[in-house]
Amino acid sequence: MKKGYFISFEGVDGSGKSTQIMCLKEYLEKKGFEVLLTREPGGTEIGEKIRRIILDPENMEMSAMTEAMLYAASRAQHVEEVIKPAIESGKVVICDRFVDSSIAYQGFGRGLGECVEIINRYAAGECMPDVTFLLKVKPVISGDRIRNRKLDRIEQETSEFHQAVYNGYEKLENDFPDRIIAVDAARSIDEICSDIINHVSKLIGQKKGEMTDYAF
Ligand code: ADP
Ligand code: TYD
């Protein structure tokens, strides 16, 4: 039986994932859980090298399929080297982006469609999150939040691309209602955080019998 718990965060760039992840991590650690925080693309030495290639604004000639496969390659390494062992050892894994990002960005944003799901069935296998928080905020608002950041190759994409990604996330939300929890991310940081904590405490509370080392 699975000992740990796997949580992923999704949303358009600047939706507040990093902010909310820090908030949840702090809460879970206070409760005595051992938390592993990780991200995609990246999370391993090989994955971080792949990340640099994918996000480098100089690699403008990269084809959509190359991009999809590089994200999946980073993920395959991440799952085997980091995520699976951490879950097996009873940790709560919080991952900043996972398979849904590929479906939204490469499947919908780049228009690659279904093949992205197929590639990722090989990359992630059965290792899918127990719950995914989708931070929902329209790209015009999230884009404004990161206006002053040095933007990577994907963030530099057009507003049409980011809108297609947003639409992709809405489709995923409808297709996987048992796993994906959509959170209104246009609210204040504190409101969003307490919403997420409420969900997580219920979900991990239900698993209490399985996660024997921890008390909620
Ligand atoms: P992401 O990891 O999804 O790119 P971040 O957590 O880095 O997003 O947030 C992007 C920017 O928006 C940061 O400057 C952060 O402080 C700010 N931010 C995050 N959440 C909110 C919020 N709910 N309201 C307003 N600004 C926010
Ligand atoms: P990230 O570091 O999470 O950016 P941010 O903190 O700004 O949200 O992700 C890097 C970029 O890679 C982001 O624009 C989303 C994109 N991405 C994909 O296109 N496909 C994927 O499978 C993943 C994991 C990320």
C-alpha cells in the first residue's frame, strides 16, 4: 500500500503556485509531516539540465514535439529518481507542475493534442498525483503579476498561447473532477492558502490509517 502522498500544483505562469506551495509546506511541516518540495521541469540533476535547454530564450527554433519530449524526459527521470522513492518512504511530495502542464501547454498551447498524453503515460506511468490544485486566474491578471520578471522562452509566448493553455486547464478540470481541485486564484494569498489547507487536511485525514507515522 502507498505510504506517502503526492500533491501537484498547476496553473498559468504567475498564478501563484510557488507562493501557495510554500504556504502548504509550512503548514504540513508544522503538523509533523515530512515534505519533499520539487518542481518540473527539473527536480533532478539531469532534469535541471533539460530545464535549461527548454527554457533558454535563445532556443526559439525548438519544435513543439521536441519541447514535449524534453518535458517528458525530465519527468521520467524525476519520477524514477525522486518522486516514487519519496512516496514509498512515506513523504508528502509537493510538485510544482506535473503531467497536466504538458497537456495544457504542449497539448493545447502548442496544439499537439492527444500524443502528449501518450508520451506522458510512458514518462509518469502509474505515478499520478493523489490531488492536483489548479490555481485558476485569467492570463491577463497572472501576466500582470510577473510583468517585471525576466521571462523564459515559454513565458514570452503570445497572449493567444496563454489563453489556449488556460482553456486546456479548464478541459482537464472537467475531465478529472476526482483529482483536480480548482481554486479561485484571483483572491488574496491568505484566502487561497486557507482554502488549500482545508482541502489537504480533509484529504490526508482520510488517509490517516495508511500514513501510520503521522497524526493529523
Ligand atoms: P507562479 O509560481 O505560479 O509563477 P508566484 O507564486 O511566483 O507564481 O507568484 C507570481 C507573483 O504574483 C509573485 O510576485 C507573487 O508575490 C504574486 N502573487 C502570488 N499570489 C498572489 C495573489 N493571490 N494576489 C496577488 N499577487 C500574488
Ligand atoms: P515554471 O518554472 O513552473 O514557471 P513559473 O514559475 O513561471 O510558472 O515552469 C516553466 C515553464 O515551463 C512554464 O512556462 C510552464 C512550462 N511547462 C510546459 O510548457 N510543459 C510542462 O510539462 C511543464 C512542467 C512546464
